[in-house]
Amino acid sequence: MSTQRRWRPLLTAALLLASSAAWAASVQPTTYPGNFTSCDDLPGVATWGGLGYSTGSAPINGQSYNLGVAGQTITFNYTPSSQNQYIGFNATMPMDYIVVKGGNAYNVFHYVPGMSSDINLYSPDNGSGQPAGVSHVTFCFVPKPTGEKTADASWQRYSDWSIDKRVVPEQITMFDGDSHQVEYTVTATPLTRGLYRIAGTITVKDPFDFGWKATAVVDTMQFGNAPNQFIAQWTSQGGDTDTLDCAKPAPNAQKIILNCSYAFDLSSLSYPFLSSASGGVNAAGITAQLQGGAQSYTFAATANFSIPANPAQSYGDSFAIDDSMLPNAVDHSFNLGDGPYVWTYPRAQPFVCGADQGSHGNTATGTWSTGANSNASASDSANVNVACRTVSISKTAQTRYERDYGWTPDKHIVVSPADAKVTAMQGCLPDPIVSGDYAGNYLCDDVDVMLNTGGSYETVYRLAATRGIESESGFAVSGDIQIGWPADVTPLFSPSAPSDTLHFAGGTTQSVAPTCDAQGATSLHCSYQAALSGKLDGYNEAIIQRVKQCYDANGNASDCGLQAYTSNQAALSYGEPNVETDRCVLLTDLFNGTAGLNLGTGFGWTVQPLLCGSFAQFVTGDVDPDPGIVRSVDVLASWLPASQIGAGNTCEFMVPNLLTLATDNGASKSDEAVLSVRVPQLCASAGCTYTQGYWKTHSKYGPAPYDATWAKIGENTLFFSSGQTWYAVFWTPPKGGNAYYILAHQYMAARLNVEAGASAPSQVSSAIAQATAWFTGRSSAAPKGPARDTAINLAGILAAYNEGSTGPGHCSVSPSTLAKAAQ
């Protein structure tokens, strides 16, 4: 019996190597004497359970014998072929025993496991000491299953692409109006992989229909340039990790007991050696068992394979790029193998500050095939940020000029046409004073006044000064021009200084040339000044020009035009003059100051120490604000020079009054008003009377200047039996028409007029006497009946005398007296 071997689940690499060549080593034979004719005679084998045949005679070199099934043979050859002592065989079926008979003995070659070939088999030695010639050969074998396999290699190429897009520069900072080109770079990277498939079939046959059943198949693939082994297996029990697709067919004429198909799919990404592999060998280790499990047999079937130089299909051989910035598509493409895969191109139009400020993204998308009807794509973006800067320009305008003022002094005497003392008015303004205390009076340069002996005239003057603009000159404008920009950019100005233009009403202009400091890091300062032909309305405007820059992608700049920046319109606004001549003056007044002209006291006084605007003021009486100093502008009859008194003389004197303006350059301007005074009583008899209002205000208590006539009676003398003084009675109003006071006021005025020298007609003298009798012993109570009628009648006679209707005439009163009497 042959030694049986059971299949082990995994076939090692040694099986693959051993199956690629015939067994070279022979086994040692066992020698037996006698003859041998049948496998049933095998020593130690009770009953041969296999098949066996005898050649019957010595085989001819190269002679083949049928093993009992078509296609199954064994062939014998002598080595060398010229002798008949050493013989070998090649069989389609493994042989378990080969028996070589020669001489009177035979050798049994027992193969465990069975062998399909061997050489140098021989018969026992004969008497010569050498093997006897072969007389016949018996071969014994248990019919084994056979295996066949195929191995076909193919592969497909797949290229996947990645894309990287970049831009230079990414950040752009420039002035408005500038432009900057950028350059985009798209880099594509292919990742190529091969998908390799080694596929085929495994066929197991039981050619002798001996009852074999296939129980396991282990398929092992190995490439010629790598030690890696790839294994798939099948067992009849199932549960295999890498299962072959095997099926047991029904009994068939081809005696096939198992059909298997296999496929190894491998990627060069996982197994880089595949990229350079040219082929390899595929071996199937097959295990079969006889029915009943009496014997197990493991054998191999091998097939070589070659990998084609070119793939069966290839996908992703080209990479088509579409850029979102560029019109149409495809904008660029790469073909596998034509690297480097780099595409550089500029933006269709440079970025321009103003239109393109902000962030600008740009995407490149590449597309490639991944199969017969499928594609894939990859994208990448590059971003450019455009920051725009501008130049600011502002200016100021300060005007200056000089002014010379002209002053006009104006001195007038305030005159009432109703004043009996006024005998003439010269140089008067045509219209009377409109309002105020002296409304209705006139302003005159020269006035003639007539006074009684011991009388006075309360002069009222209007002092005035009018300031006007005499001339203006030296008009000019000056200012600053400030130009600024951010610190991260630097402008180039052409020209280096701004232009500056004055624009005047009516459309005329005047150019100005500014003076500029050295340009700083963020600013440029300029100043200017220009003379003007007059006080012209308009504005001043500056313009500076910057050289626009056009940058290439590397930041190299070239000049490409000019960008103008215009300042604000600084108005020509004229305020107060910078230099003023005669803006303020000293205003003084000289009263009665011409020496020798009269005997009155003259004095000068300061009206305004610093007069800076037009001025008008009425003065009368005491003009000095110091209460301890009296400087009166009243005119007294006593000022008449002695040389002018007496019959045949003029009895006249003049009182001049001079108003003077002192200017900056020492020059002065004056205006004079002259009062001509006559005292005719001192040259001829005459007289005049004052009203009770005059005497009421000209006592020593005022408010008008004191009239010395009061001293002849006395203000504090008791008035008859009234219990009041003369002064008190004068200031007691006749309430309810009290006739006592009505008569008292006219009586006192008449008495004082007579004491002042006014002649009194007989009727007036009689009325004074009757009134004296009427008041004697009478109280101030209001009289009634005839007493009242008498008082009213006498008061009427005396009033006509005092007011000038009878007697020498009314002396009238100056405007100052009238104004005070009305209070």
C-alpha cells in the first residue's frame, strides 16, 4: 500500500516552487529475487487497490503506454539512449510503484508520494556487478485527480488630479486711480494608480472516474519582482476567508469534479511594485479524497501570466481647467506625461483702485474622467484684496487790509425859535430836532442873543463827531495748504507743489505760487500769500496732481497719467482791518476860550478821551462830571466888557465854542459855534420879563443857574400868611384850581421881573398893589366867590405882563430852561 497524505489547509510557497519542475532525485529501490509480472505481486501489499500494467518486454526508448484512459500515458526513455540498463519515465499520472525486471531479480521503486517522472531506474546487478539489462517494466498507480488552470493578466490606469491655485500679490495697497496687475499660477498634480487583475479558472478532473472528490483548493499568486504572495482558498466545508468561486458539477463526460474561477484585483497604490511588474506565476494547490476517506491527495496546477505593457483602459489622462475669471472654457489643459503641470497667466484686466476696491476671489476648476461615463472635478481659489488710498487736500484763506478813517467834528447851538432872547439864527440845519428833550428846536452855527442887565443865557450845545472810512488799502490773502495721505503708501506729485488759484466774482482769476516744506512721510505742508487789488469777493482753491502708477504683478511701477485732487473753496472773507489809522480820536471842547474877546471865564474839557465811533451829545449848564468843579456853559450879561457899555456902544460880546478832534498823526479837525450876545439895557433903556416858570427854576435851589435877582427878596422869605416861603409857594401846584396859588405864582414873577429892572406899566403896578392887599392876612385856602374872582382877574393882568403881552416884552427862556420847566 502507498503511504497516504492528508491535505493541509494552507499550501506554502514551497509547493509553488516545487511544482514548477520535475522531481530530480530518485528513491532507493528494494531488490527482490525471481520474476515479477503483476502489481498484485507487490511485496508487502496484500491486494493492490489501484491500477497497473506491465510492458511485457523491454520498452523501446521513447515508447508510450496507455494508462487505461484516453490521454493518460506513460513514456519510457533510456539514459543514455544507447544502453538498456538505466531507464526513466514520464507519466501523466503519478506513479506509486515502478518495478524494473532484469536477470533473475527485480527492483521495486516505491514513490511516496507518487511521482510523475524519474530517471536512472535499473534492475538488480548480475554477476558482472552491473545492473542487468531491462527485460520488462511494471508500473503500478492509484489513479489520481488532475488539475488544470489558466491565468490571464490585465490592468486599467486611473489618474486622479489635485489642483492648487495661487496669486501674486495677494494684498494690494495703492492710490485711487492706480492699477496693479496680478499673476495667477495653477499647479496640477496627478496621482496615477494601476488596477491590476489576474484572473482565470481552475479545473479538477477524476479522469479514471476513480471516485475522487475535491475538498480544498488554495490559489496562490506571486509576481516575479516581489516576494508578496496573494492567496484565495476554497474548502468543501466553507467558511473560507478568501473564497474561490468553485462549483461541483454533475457527472459529466469530461470527468470534471470541480470548476473554480478566481480574480486577484490589486492597486498599485497599495502595492507599488505592480507599477514595474511584468508577470508571475499562479499555482493552485488542490486536495482530493477518495470515497470513504481512504486516501487523500494534494497536488498543484500552475500557470504563468504576463502583464501587458499597455492598460486595457486608461482614465484621467487629461485635466481640463476652467478659470472663473476667464471667458469660455476650457481655458487650459494638461496631458498625463507632459509635466510639469504648471499654468501661469495674468488677470484679464489689472485691478484699478476705485472700481476694484475690496476682496476678489478667483476659482480654477479642473475636470477629468474617472470611468467610461463618469467624471470628477477639483477646485481651488486664490484671493486678492485691493485696498485703495486717497490724497486729501485742504486750505485756509485769511485776508488782511489796512483802513484809514476820516472824522468830521460838528458843533451846533440848540436854538428855540420861540425864544425872545434869540434875535438871529445863522447856519442852521433846515430841519428841527425830531425827538428827545430838544424836539422842535434847531441846530445852528451862529446865534444872536439879547440879555437884560444881570441876565444870563443857558446855552445848549450839541457836540457831534462822525467817523467814516476815508480809504482802504494793502489788501492781501494768505494761508496754508495741507496735503495728507495714509502711512502705507507714498505719492509722487508732479509738480511737487500744488497749484493755487484765486477765483473772483465775475469770473476772473489770479494764480498764486505756494511755498512748500519738504514732503514728509504722510503729509506735505505749503503756505502762500498774494496781494489783492481790492476787497474782492471770491474764493481760493488749490489743486495738486499725483502721478498715477501702473504696477505689474511683481510690483514694478510705471507712470501712467495724472490724478488731480482739489481742495475746499476757502472763501475770501473780510473782517476787521488788520491795521487801522485814526480808528479812535481825542474829542475836546474849548468854551469861550479866545483871549480878549470877552470877560467871561473860558475853559477847555475833554469830551471823549478815546472816541472810536460816531458820537453826538447835548451839553448845557455844568459840563464837568466832578461835583467839586463847576464849569458852566451858561452865558452871563455881566461878561460884557466895560468898554462896550454906555450910549453909543454896541453893548455886544461874542462867546466862541470850539470842538476839536485830535487824530493819530497829530493833525486835528475843529468846528466852531459862536454865540453873539447883546445887553441893550446897558446902552439904552429897555427891559424884558420872564415867566413864572423861569423864576421858579432859577433860584439858588436850581435846577437852572441862579438868577441874582432872587437875593433882593430871598427864596426863604415867608409869603404873607400862607406859612410857606416864596420858594415853597412857587413849587406848590394850584390843586383843584386854587386861585390863591394861581395869583401867587404870577404875583411873585411880576415882583421879581420888576426887581430885575423891567419897567412895569401902570396897570401892572396897580395890579401888584391890589394883589399885595388881597394876600395880606389871607391864608392859602382856596378862595371862593368874589375873592376868587378878584384873584383870577389880578392873576390874568400879571400873567400878561410876565409873558410879554404887556410891558417891555418877554425875555423868553433858553431851550435848557424850557426842557427843565417841563419836568
